[in-house]
Amino acid sequence: MTLKLLRKRNSHAGDGMTEKVIETYGADETLELGKCVGRNVKAGQIICLIGDLGVGKTVFTQGFAKGLGIEEPICSPTFTIVQEYHEGRLPLYHFDVYRVGDVSEMDEIGYEEYFYSDGVSLVEWGNMFPELFPKEAVYITIAKCLDKGFDYRKITIVGDIDVE
């Protein structure tokens, strides 16, 4: 399966980051995009995954883990906040901060030890606490557009990461 890059341009924030827009038309394509990103992620990168409930954040994350070489099942750590995976080429720290009330709870779980390690941190609902992330963080937004079909997703990636 070949993913089609719809658009690539410099971010309009003037920060030197690039913005890539990709359309997927099914969970298999969203999973494949996650794999591509996982294959290209570098140690120490932080990925903020943004999107409504049921939009495909966990499917993307499952592909991302496969791209890192992680074969164990991946599910959203909604109640544990962070799940660690160490079997891939880089450790993956998968956060789901949907139920986190404030930044002090992130402090309590020691988020900085994960973010500033030799692994990669993927944070679902990362837009809830933007003050936690360095300017180099990669932001991936997944959005539905029902006019284009139930399985359609528009995925916008802002940051320094390859998707090819």
C-alpha cells in the first residue's frame, strides 16, 4: 500500500517546521501511516497525537509501534496513563492523558523522565497540556470528514519527521 501525501509545506507558524497532510480511507491505511512514522522516529522525539474520541489514535499508535518493531498488543493506557514497551528498536512510552486533571498529575508520574530519555514518547490527547512539550515536538492531528466517507481521515503532521 502506498500512502499519498496530499500536501507538504512549511508550517504557517514560522518555526521552520514542515506540515504534511495525508488522507487515509480505512483503518489499514491509518495503521500503515503509523508504521511509516514509527520507522522514521528518532530517539528522544515526542509525538503529540490529537483527535476526537474514536478517530483512530489507537490504530495509528498500533502501526507506530509496529514501525518501531514492537509486536506485543498495543491498547490505549486510558486508566494507567503511561504504558512502556521495550522490545523495539527504541523504547516506546505511550501516554493517554485524557483523564489527567492537571499538570501536577503529569509531574507525579514523572513525565520528564520519559520525555527526555533515549526512547520515544507518544502522547494521546497531547493538546490538553501544550505547556509540557518542547518546541521540537511533533504534532499529529487526525480528523474525520463524514462527507468523504465513514472511514476517511485527514491526518496533519507538523514537525520534523519523515513519512515516506
